[in-house]
Amino acid sequence: MQIETFDDPDAVARRTAEVIADAAREGQRLHGRSVVAFSGGSTPAPMLAHLAGMSVKWNATHVLQVDERVAPDGHPDRNWTMITERLLDPVGVRPSHRHPMPVTDDDLDAAAARYARQLTIIAGVPPVADVVHLGVGADGHTASLVPDDPVLKIRQQWVAMTGEYQGRRRMTLTYPAINAARLLVWQVAGADKAAALRAALQGEGVPASKIRRHRVHVVATTDAAAQLSG
């Protein structure tokens, strides 16, 4: 595990973008294309803007989602809205390489199963992304793997639906799908995340602690990393 810290949240955003760009370029060097999955929330927005200015072969990059809120297309609550506005449209990712989670379907469980099949077509079985971008919430959730939700126990599906969390149901990659990635990149900013980040990286029982801790690159603000030992 590699941990880098910066005082400035924008420096964290820029460095996270650099790490993701490097992983995408490595996938393209090795396999002729790359597969990248992005988390949502507010923290990734500046990182995506930085990434849009970096040299990546976007016409050879498949962009997936780690999680998504159930909301209409284009809604500001949708992670895909942010990803589209900050990255996909500015760099011109082709429509065939944009893979939003289908959270507007009537049958959400069937939609999750369809997205899982799409993952395997793009990235194999198990679906191996070149890089999965993660954050952590103050309650220790990551992706939409939230405390006390039945989704935490799922091991035989790549994608699943959660119950309601902060006002909306979510579609999320499960632990097996996330942990299959070649590289995991954590982007964490803010003192309110310090306890959760420590618990996640030291295996202290929050949902994020079930994410593997090898082939991991953590980029955090100094205050978010304040409780990490060593």
C-alpha cells in the first residue's frame, strides 16, 4: 500500500488524477485499452476536471461507475451527471465507451444483473478494471457499501442494489468486483474522514475495511490521514 498526503485538497485531487491516468495508460500499453471505474459524491469533481486535462487515450478507455443513486437522468444527485460534465464530455469519450449504471429502470435488480453482465463483457470474469477509484464516508462506507445494509454480505454478484441511504437507493459494485481491480485508488479529504480512513485501512470493522489493502494507492489530505499509524 502506498499513502501520499497533501495539505491542499486540490493537490489531492490532482495527484489522484495523475495516479488514475498512469493506471489507464498502463492498461492501454498492456492490453490496447483501459477500464476505469469512478465513485461519486462531491470529492471527485475537481479530480475529474484535472483528469480531463491529462494525456490519456480516451478513445481506448471504457468508463464505468462504482456506484450510483437512483434518480432521473441528468439529475444533480446522479454521479453520472458529474462524471459526464467534468470528464466525458470535455474529453469526448465515445458513447460506446460510456457505461452508466441503469438506475432509471423499473426493475432495478434486473438492471443490476444486466450491468454485471456488461462488466464481464468489457473486463472478463471476474471483471478486472485497470483502476477503481474509491472514497470513504465519515461513517466508514465506500462505494455504496453502507453500514448495516444486506449488500455487505453479497459475494456471488458483481453489482447489487442497496436499501435507502441518505434518501435514495443505490446501485453499487460489490466487494468481489471492487477487489478484483488491478489498482485501487482512494481519494480522501477532510478531518471528518480521519477515523473512517484509519478504520478502513487497519481493518477495524467499517464497510470500507473489507476492501483489500494490497495494490492500493491512498491520496489524502493531511488532516484525513492524521489517525493513520506509521
